[in-house]
Amino acid sequence: MEINDISHLSFQSLGGGIYNDNLWRESYYFNMCDPRSGLSLITTIGLLPNRKLTTGMFVLISSNKKDGILIVKPIIERNKPTFKDYSFIAGNLEYSIDGVNWRLKYNSRKIEFDILFTPLNKIYQYVNDASDLIFSRVGSQHYEQFGVFDGVIRLKNQEIKIGPCFGHRDHSWGIRDWSAIDYYRLFCCAFSLNFAINLWEGSIAGQEFVKGYVFDGNRNVSIMRSKVNTIYKAGDREPTKATIQIVDEENRKYNVTSQVLHTIPLPPRQSVMYEMSAEMCTGNLVGYGLQEYLYHEPNFLSRFWIFLKLITMI
């Protein structure tokens, strides 16, 4: 089992003290894109002990559907988060860990899935030292990891084989002050078993950050500099395409293009988020992954418009 993979809720947050804050949250997140089946899955479970809430969500995206969204399932349970035997449960959604592998399960009348996540690389820690105190306002600890997804999804009476395909996961815990974020851009894509790129760039409380890494088949090599140019829908902040320049700590340079395939608009606290599946290219390699943009948006009407836009897509 990777270090820190088990819940920090069990050891620390229930005791109050430094964690006695309504913004304290522990979350697990997974996303995958399977070009063979045409399905993509984005799912998360959040544990908020001081608000006595467990939240969850999964979004199933189909390349055969015009707007992309096949199913959106939000989950809110108003009770103190619980877990057992290295399993985390929100309604009918369950994540469990065995060694370094994760299993994602959901069971209802309309949909079931049972999907295994096997890591490609060791976890990469986003928050490393005291210089990251400002960054840690959006997650006292945060790490990410690429992997291979393999399993089945059952829709009504149809069973669909998923994978093997690439995706990634993250695990974060601590004070999650979304209002401190000015903006961020996230790109995650595994191009092969031996090459993947994870880039986060953004601004928190007016300070610019670049985070992330390049997995070269053996190591996670930190990204030191990046430049992102984005093309947006006319008159909107919704991205359609991006070009990315990356320099890692060994001064290796990468140029990536990202073409958005499907977009899910979300209105988190004091923010507007666009969660996107994307086709990414670098050199002669093509991969499918996640592009995610978030903007600080205190205006309630702007966030409500995004909420209505999401409702019309479901």
C-alpha cells in the first residue's frame, strides 16, 4: 500500500483541534477515458466530518451522445463519514483498496460498474515543504498517480467491457478553501505505459504556481515551467483547445496540444469549473485524458447559470 493511501479521517480529523474546521475535507478522485468503448468515467468521494457529510459523484460520458453526458449521479449523505476495511462508501458508490490497487463499484437498477485501477507510477506529492503554505490552502496534502483501468459497466441489460485504458487518480485532505483560488488549469494524460504528463498551473491568493510531473517510465520528474494558450468558445470561458509548453527539472521540453471532446460545467463553492475529456498529442503520440479549468466566481447568478446548464445536459 502506498504511503498515506488510507484515510486521514480515521487518525486525525475526528479529534477536532486543527481539523475542527467546516472546510476540512478528504477526497478521493478517479477519471478514465476508454477510446475503444467510447466511454469515460469521472468519479469522486468526499468526506467532511465537521459538517457530518459524505458526498459522492460519478459522471459517465459517451462519445456516441451529442452532448457527451450519459449519466450524472450526485450523492449527498447527511451523516458523519464512515469507512470499513479500507473501503470508502457514498450511497451505492464504493472505493476499496487492496495493496496498491483500487476497485471502484456502483450498483443500482439503471447502472452497475466494477472497475479495477492498477498504478503505473509511484504517487507524486504536490505539497512538499513549508514554501507551499499558500498552495496548501486548497488541500493541506495532495498527490496524484496515473494508472490502468479494467472492468465492466452494465447499463440496463447491456454489459460493456472497459479497458484496459489509461486514467489517473488523486487523494487530498485538509482545509479546502476554494474561495482562495483565483484560477487553475489541469492537464492529465498517459500516452503509453512509459510516458505520462500531469500539469497543474494556476494562482492562489494572487501567487502563481506550477505543479505536476512527467512520468518517463521509471521516475516522476517534476515540472518547473509551463505556458498554456487556450482557445475558448466565442463569448464564453469554456475552453475548446489548448497548446501547452512544458519544461521539467532536467530541462527536457515538451509541446502538447489538447482538443476538448466533451465538457461538464460544474459550480463548486465560489467557483466555476469545466471538467473536460480531451484528446492530447505530443510528437507522434496520441492519448486521452483530463483537462480541467476552474475560475474564482463570487457572483451567484454566474454560478447558477452554470448549474442550469448542467441540469439541461442530464
